[in-house]
Amino acid sequence: MEITIKYAFVLAILFACNESSNTKKETDSSVKQLIGEWNNLSMKIEIQSKNNSDSNEVFEVNRPEWEKTLKIKPIQSFFKEDSSWNSAHYNLKDSLVYNPSGKWWIENNKLVMLQQLPFGDTTIYSFDIKKDTATFECMLDWDMDGKKDDNYSGKQIKVSK
């Protein structure tokens, strides 16, 4: 009986180590895939109404309408090897108008983005990368009501490593 318990314990440790190794490999792969410049293709935001009624608003924009709708160029997001990031927002005259930045990392298969400038914030994204296209989803405070209750879904294309 004691041998069976020891054998089961050893198997449990080996299984846990293997799972940890697989998670690390997935994380390393995701990190390598994210490094580089990404540009927006589309975004959809489901805005929770401020009075929690059923009349939620949906804001959606695709690449062909991006500049006309948002009055900015598609956002250029840079994920760097040193775990820093920034998202350059240029107006239609190519002037940089907003450039939030901070640190990023992968944790539990989620992208964690710690914004340090121009103000502190943390956003956790579910993401999926297929070839040169990534989808990102998270909850954020789009309507600035003080609650991260607005569902963001965005698609970006990788333009450089």
C-alpha cells in the first residue's frame, strides 16, 4: 500500500512538472508571437448602459471606416522584448496625439498590460494569434463611468517584428 501511495505521489509530481513545462512553452511562444508592431483592423465595444437597462450601445469600426469614424489613423501598438509597450495614436495629419505606455506580460494564458503613462491602469486581455492576425478581448471603461463593464473585442495585424 505504501509503495502505491509513493508511486501515485511521484506520478502526480511528474504530471505537475510536465503541465508547468507545457504552460511555460505556451507562454514563451505567445511572448515571441506578440513582439513587434501591430495595427488595428477592427474593434467592437459593447457599452453597458449606465442605468443597467437592456438598451446597451454597440460601437463598431472596421479598417475601411477607421479614419472617417475615429478621426485618427489605425493605432500602432508596439510590444517590445524588454516587456515594454506603447500604443501610438496619430491624427489624420500624422501628429502623435496620444501614446500610452507601460509593461506587458503573459500570465495564465492572458495578456496583462500595465499602463504607466499617462496614468496607471491594468487591463487583462484574452487573446488568440493566428499567423499575422490577433484578436484581443477584455472588459474596459469605454464610457468612463468608473466601471470596467464594457466588452472590447479587437482585431490587429502584425506589420513588423
